[in-house]
Amino acid sequence: MIIAVDAMGGEYAPHEIVKGVLKAAEQYKIGIALVGKKDILHILTGRHTRKLDIDIVDAPDVIEDHENAIEAVTNKPNSSIATGIRLLKEGKAQAFVSAGSTGAVFFCAFMTLGRVEGIDRPAIGSIININMTNPFLLIDCGANPNCKPKHLLQFAQMGNIYAREIFRIPSPRIALLNNGEEENKGNQLAKDTYPVLKASKLNFVGNIEGNSLSQGKADVVVTDGFTGNIVLKTLEGMGETFLRLRNVGEMFSRASGGESHAVLFDTSVGSLLKRIDYRESGGSCLLGLNGNVIIAHGRSQAKAIKNAIGVAKRSVDRKVTEMIQQEDFSEPEFLAAVKEES
């Protein structure tokens, strides 16, 4: 297995990316194609490339976060993002990981790899681990702010495959994120999507409210990319707030001569913090394209990059893309009937 990693994407590139790659190569025993400016990467990797299965692939151009994604991908064909995705397209890598511009990664992957047959819109799926015994996949987390019921149905289908293969659940519970549990609740998209998911062959368990996400009621939570991105960033913000409070607790603990650890950890909040920390989850999967693409957080440091590579490895091991390619995503007959009824 070879996983291509964008060494130039993210706030802490390339130093933290390289550190994460070295840890991943050692822990997971896989090959890694480190994509970026070769002169810098040779210096940063040093003697490690001789001990670990790491190849450096030269990509002299860098796409910055502030650049227009479409223009940058078009004008910089030798960027680390474009080069890494080409390796995936050519079969020289089995997955691609980047902490760079999400828009650039999405557009480049979309144009280079193409959609799985029948998929209207690829979606970003993120594993949310706020419940220790029952993590769930949130889909979509930002790729599609405006959706139709048929798009959410396809997100549910892809999420069902991902949860089945990654979580090893024979029949994942699919829920629709809404502001109430009743069938007639929500905005027009939610009201129109409910009967579509209900009529599908998926294990649809109904609506789920935001305050129930941590209660283990679903294995896949489906929503549009606008709402999903807000949920994801809200959880990230909670994690950062808890982290700051923990640091304040440590400061007061040391000042008072007590033990040098966070006061909050005494109430098990530390365990929650670890579960909602993006550094632990690693990255989100871009589902619906002909290749395994993992989008890491833009502020990813070594630990997050290592874990994102771990997410990529699991996706390859469990053949997630191949399973999605085998699914029938053509518009089901019942969808027309549901449209007429609504």
C-alpha cells in the first residue's frame, strides 16, 4: 500500500506534515509518497527515508488557502495537490491525504478522478466520536451547501457503505438531522427527504435532533453540507474551549501547589476532549469519487497527519471506494412516487 501525502498543504506545512508522515510510516508499516518541494523535503526527512518506505515526489507549486480553488488548480498543474491526486489516478498510490485548501482538493479530485457512476454529488463524511461506544458518520460536512432529497438519499447510501465497512455494522442505523423527531418537522428539504429515506431499503430510524447526537441513536447522520459543516465546526470549537479551560486548570493547579494536571480531567472531561479533538479523528473522507481522498484539518500537526494517514489506510483496507462503486445509485422508482405524493 502506498499513500500519497500533500507535504505543502496546511498551516504547519511542511515540517509538521513530515513529522506525521514519519510516525505513520513507522507505525502502520506502509509506503508513503511525500509530495512537495523535493529540496526542502530531502532536508526534513534526512536519513529517515533509508529506514522507512518513503519516496519524495517533486511538486514545485503550492496552492495557498486564499487562492481561488478553480483558478489555482487550473494554473498550477504541478502543485502538491494536483500531483498527489494524479498519483492516485494513475494507480501509483491507493489514497491521497491533504491538509491544504479543501476547495482545491475537492475540485482537483472531482476533475481528475471523476464521480462514481450514478453519484450526482460527492460528499464529505466525518467520523464523530463524542460517544465512546457509538461513533457515527456525519455526511455531508461541507461539500454541498444546497441539496435536494435525492442528494441526501445518495449521501445516506454512501454513509451506509462506509459505516458498514469501517464500523463493521451489518445494517447501520441512518438518521436525518432535524430540529425535531416528528416526521413533519423541519425545513422543506428535511420534510421532503424524510419520506424518501423512509421508502428506501436503508435502515432509516427517523429524525435526530442535535441534542441526541451523543446518545448513540444512529450510526450515520445525514444532512446538507451547510448544516453539517456548522455541526462539525461547533464540535471543534467545543474541543478548543475545553482545551483552553484545561490549560487554565493546570495553571491554577500548579500555582496552588497541587498536582500538575488539569482539574477538568478529574471529572472525565479530558476523555471527552480527546474524542472531539480533530487531531484524534485525523481527517474526513471525500466519498463518491473514484479514489480514496482524505481531507485533514488545515491546522493539522504531526499527530493529526499521522491519524489522517490511518484513516486513509483503513479506507483502503476495507475497500470503501470499491464498495461504493458497486452500489446502484440510479434514481429509484419510489422517488418519483414520493415526489407525486408530496
